[in-house]
Amino acid sequence: MAYDTIMVFGDRFANHILPDKIHMLSVSFLVPQLRREFGGCAGNIAYNLALLGDTGYPMATVGRDFGPYQEWLKKSGVPAEHVRTIDAELTAQAFITTDLDDNQITAFHPGAMQHSHLNQVADARDVAIGIVSPDGREGMIRHAEQFAAARIPFIFDPGQGLPMFGAAELQRFVSQARWLTVNEYEWQLLQQKSGWSAGEVLERVEALIVTRGAAGSTITTRSGEIAIPAAPAKAIVDPTGCGDAYRAGLIHGLLHGLEWRATGQIAALMGAIKIEARGTQNHRFTSEEFASRLRQAFP
């Protein structure tokens, strides 16, 4: 769980960053637009699951400043019984700067998130599916182990947490998980760090899901690869949180036993709906609206 401070730079980073001077980088971006949003992978995924009619339980550690976010969760119908407050810390904070090409530069203060290992998967009852997304390093390791020990199938979603882990740790995560989801850049990095190819990963997980932004996504199983085109968006407003919305669509499909193509299409539409709104938890839709858009996007 995190607060996202989102800033919009009215130009392109590429116009201000000199590749041959990257070793002595010193840049400043004027950001006339700034806002603070509720975010973090757990909160975002659970919020999107609620929109789809499912219940996601965020398990996270937060700080003494969490009050406004807690009220928002209650209003949004997201349960918070597994969100633990660490009074000595602030809630994690992300400072995200986006340019005109939707590239992002993020600075992140982990705060209370560093204590995420204090939570135990066993504290949650009747869990059907889990997801290990970016969190405190020790928390990600322990929660993956706890899901595996409890025989609860889970998605490994390393995201921005990838640089924290070495080859052996990444291999262990993948071996414990049932599904792996990454974006295109993370997939290249994971292969490089783990030393495993797609074939070696698919010997251990049932599906590898790689998101590719406007190019859509691919879902690869041992039976082959399924290409999922991007769903059309009414407007491109803010890419922040699109990956989490997509992941909620994946979880929805898995929870309801849908086949992979339908699951990927739902996930793609979730990403498209999210990109139409500023912030990560400000989009809305009814089940009828979602069904109509899904038919239009994937007839």
C-alpha cells in the first residue's frame, strides 16, 4: 500500500537526458501538474477486483499516516483486516514523473513496507489464489514460501522489486509460483538475472504472461502462445496502475475458471479502462458497461 505523488512533465525525457552523459546525470523537470493518489500494488489490485465483483484482501504494512487511505478502502468495499499499521513509520510513498510519451521516472520511499514480513499468509482464511507483487524484500520471500507451504496457488509478479533479487532467489520464486506475470522489460531482466529461458520457466509455471503496453500482451503456456491485442481506450490519460488493473483481470479469470484467451481479454480491457482516468483508483464501471465494452473490444 502506498501513496502516489504523480507529476506530469510537459515534454519528453529524451529531450533532456544526454545518453553520453548518463554517468554524470543532473537534470531538473518542471512539473506544473501534481496530485496525490492512493496506490500500491495491493490496494490497486484489490480495488480493481472489487470493480469486477470479486474480493481481494490486501496484506500489507502501512504507517501512521494511513488514515485517509483506510477510509477510502472502506468506501470502495475493499477489506483491510490484513493491513497492519507500523506507528513508527510512514506509509510507503512513490513519486512518479510522467512525460508526454508516458515514460515514467519513479522515486520510492518504502517506509512501513519494509516490515511486510511481519504479516503471515496463514492469518488469512479461505484464500483461493494469491499474488506476490512488489513489497518489502523479506516479505516477498516469506509470503511466497508461505503460499507454497499452504498449497495456495499464486502469481509471482516481481515488478519493480526485480532488482532486489539474485538468480537463486528468482529461480526459487518461479519454482514456487503457478503463474508468472511481468512486463516486456521485466521479462528481459528476469531472463538475464535468473539465467532461465522461456522454456525453462514454463517447465515450472503453468503460464507466463508478458504485457507489452500498446502492443498488447502474450500468454504462453506449454500448449503455445496466445496473443492478446490491447483493448481500445477512449483516451490515453495516465498509464500509472494499468499493470495492476491488468493483473486484477488475470486473477478474475483464474478465480472463475475462464480459458486463457478470455482471461487475457478481460485483463486487457481492465488496463484500457484504467488508462482513461488519472490516478490508480479513480475509474468506475458497472458490470453491464464492462460486458458491453468487452463485446465491442473483442467481438
